[in-house]
Amino acid sequence: MRGTKQSIQIKYMIFRTEIRPTPSAFQISHAQRGLTIGSCFSDSIGECLEHSKFPIMRNPLGVVYNPLSIFTALQILCGKKTVTEQDLFNDKGIWKSYLLHSSFASTDKNEVLERCAEVQNRFSRHCERLLSGVEAQTLDYCIITLGTAWVYELIATGEVVNNCHKTPAKLFHRKQLSVAEIETALLQSVELLQSINLNVQIIFTISPVRHWNDGAHENQVSKSLLFVALDEILNTTKNTHYFESYELLMDDLRDYRFYENDLLHPNSQAIEYIWQAFSKTYFSAETQKIIQQIQALHKAMQHRPFQRTSSEYVAFCAKQLELCELLGRKFPYIDLREERAFFALSQKI
């Protein structure tokens, strides 16, 4: 080999199928009002949006898993369906509704109805905007996460319930929705949201959480039905999008170290990975920069000084308060009251 040169090619082994996010033409900003609704995964994305100071309502009526229940929840939120006393039942002294999450339950049936009405009012206020000087109801985007095609019908009424509330199984008929039934429910949800704002952007996603109680095969069939129905909706409606949360966990990460101990739900590391992909897809460079500034403020709030009354810590809080004010003046629609209050109070201690 003396006097000669030999090129050495090193081939790296690839151990995962990485999904690279593609920026969407539709971009979410802090100036827009949003809603997340659906399975517990929509809670996870909604929580990330909340923490990053996006004006978002996160599963206002609690977690809902199937397309029919999601449409019913949207009807309640939009005031198209009213929960009445006839929708309540008493279970061991507790008033509940099969249309509502257990968090609405109470020993006072009027309180259940009042809690539901308050959520409707909050959603209405959340959607209020001044458009061309006129107050109007509008919603900029909605993230809908589908969990399962299985539903439970209350035998007494034939109605699909949102929550069984752990009442006896004999009261329900378990049924798997057809593709046509799923398509109808999704189309109705799209049309209802578009009645608030014709240009509302709807991001659909399939929950990566497996419904293991349905059975391994049944869970796969259920997810497949959701995929087939959703594909038709995406191809036939305007302003609807698909985000690959299911594929990011099942095909990209594809490892049980990214799951909670139940081996079904994504852990915090997986959620952060999916959130980063979501950010690259739906946030502009400026929005991502704003999020970094907000995260820096939150990190500063976690700072634990040796002496809270020291001049160094007081100066540190004054600097963070100044950053809050600068960010607030530049983006007045971002709610930084919590951060301002924290650093203002820390200055006085």
C-alpha cells in the first residue's frame, strides 16, 4: 500500500425509520384561538400549547375517544345541543351524565348543569373576537384526535355515550363503527366547526395510544377504520390537515422505552419528541423563537436562590420582569400575567 492512496467509505447503519416534519402552509400563531378535542393525546398536545402560552381550550368536556362522541361534544360546546335534567342519572347519590366527563359529577344535579353551562360560556368567550370593529364568534383552528372506532350504546335509549362512568356493562351494547358512520361523524364535525368560522383550520390526528382492552387485533382494526374514513375526509374537505402523531410513535420511535409503565401511553420523552415535530410543522421561525423566550422565562421561574432576599436575586427577578414587559409590548395578545406576577412578587420578598 506504500505510495498509494485508498479511499475508505464508511457506511453507517440506520436503526430507525425517521419521519421528518414538513412545514405546513397553515401556520399557528399566538394571535389565534384554538381548541383541542378528542382522546387523551389531545390533552398532551393541548398542554404543550398551554404551556407555550397559546390561547387554547383543551378538551373542555373531558376526554372523548370515538368520532360520534367528539361530534356530540362539539355540539354541546357550540350550543347546538343542551344538556338537560333528562340527560342526568343518579349513581349512589352522585348525579352524572353519559354525555359528560366524571369531573362534571356532583351530589347536586343543578351543579352538573351549571358546570356544563359554564364550559359553554367559556368556549363562547374564547371565540369572541373583534373583526372589522364588530364583535363576532370565530375559532381559528381545532385539533381533533381520534382514539377508537369502538362505541358503547346505552341499551335503554340506543344513544352512544361519551362516558360509561363504570356503570354495569349489561346497560350497554358494544359496537364497532363502520367506515361510513365514521365519515359521517367527521364530516358533521367539520361542518359544525366551519359554521363558527368558514376558514377554520382543522388538524386531525390518530392517537398513538393503543386501546388494549379491546384486544390486540380489535385495536388494529379499529385504528385502520379511523385511518380509512379520515383519508376520505381529508381528500374531500377544505382546510383539513393530518398530523402524523401515530406514525411518529409507532414507526419512528418504535421502542418501549418511549412508553409509560403501562406500555400503552407515550411517556414525557415521546410527547416532547412529537411536540417538536408538531412545532416544526405548524410554527413559523418567529413563533418558535417566541416559544423559546417563554420557555426561558419558565426556566427562570424554576430558579431556586440560596437567599431570596439577596440583591443578586432581586436584580435577577427585575431582569426577568423587564423581559416579560418587552415580550408583552411586542406581542400584546400573549397572556403573561402569571409570569409578571411571579417575578414582581419575588422582587418584594
